[in-house]
Amino acid sequence: MAILTKDQILKRIQTADLKFKPSLDIFQLQAHAVDLRLGYTFLIPKKWHLTKAGREALNINYFDKNRPAYFDIIELEEGQVFDLLPGEYVLVSTLESITLPRDIMAVLYPRSSTNRKGLSVDLTGIVDSGYEGQLAIPITNNTDSQVIKLYPGERFCQLVFEQLDQAVDARQSRYHHKDIIEGFIAKHLSKDNTEINLIKKGEIKKLKSQYKIK
């Protein structure tokens, strides 16, 4: 694999292989990366919910088909900001929706200026080839006492693109072709629940023995 340079990224954009909506501006394109901007959608983890038994702590279980909503959703308007409290963790959408061709994958990294503010993008990771949609950025305020303002539209993280040796059919994530809110409030699990059912039963040895790579 090879990392795409600025000229290669531009060429892919011009041929409509690589797409950004809204389109990139001159501040976002770097020598071998693209800066993404913060969007307007913020998801704040809930700590409790109201049940028949009363006010109960919210236990996180993504394998539960009937799971409650784990996040409060805030949609900011233009000109509004988000105060991230000390120690607070939130998920934020990117402003841009992206479309990757099947022969390019991307890796998400925080910008160095993000880290210097005392923030961390906790779960940087791979964006699969063929993915279409916004990205969710997990952000934590690592300071003990400072409130950090987040501005929709600020450049916050970077995507580095890697050329694959051949095109692949990557598995589509729950956010493919969806906005961030749709992806997080979706109640459905995978159509094939074989792996999930084995994990819930604790049958890991059975999973590994019956589903070896051939």
C-alpha cells in the first residue's frame, strides 16, 4: 500500500472517485492528508433512564436488540458552539460526508492542534474502502478543570488515504449511506447473528473452531 499525496488526492477528486460533501476548501488539503471539519451533531452519553422500576443506571449492551437510546442528541445551529466539560466524552459528526472508491482505504488521525488543547480523539481507526457517509469522532476533554469550546466548522482531524493493491468489497458498516444519528439510533443488529449469539453464550472456542479462515 502507498499513501496518497496532495496531487493524487486532487486527481481522485477530479475524476469523482473520491468525493466530499460539502466539497473541500483550500485550507483542508494537506501534503498527504485531508483535514475534516467538525459537524453540527453532538451525541452525549446518557447515564440513566426511566423504567417501570424508576430511575435506573443505564447499562451499555450493544448486543441487546431492545436496547434503549444511549445518547442525547444535540443539533447546533450556525454560529453556536459546544462547551465540552472537563472529563466529558462526546461523539461528534464530521461536517463532510465522504465517498471512498473500492481501491482506497483511509485512516483517521487527530490534528496536532487538537491534542494541544487537551483533547483526544480516542478511537482513531480505519475507514473502509467503498464507505459512504459522515464519520463519528469520539472526543474526550482530558483536562481536570478547563471547559473547551468546540466550534462546528473547525478543522479537527485528518484523513490519510492509502492505495490498495487491488479493489476489494469491504463489509458495509451500520453507518454506510446513513447520517450519524441514523447510525447510532438504529436498533437492528446484523442480519446474520451467528457471531453475536456465540459471543453472548460465551462459546468463543466454538466460534474459533467452526469458523476458521479457509
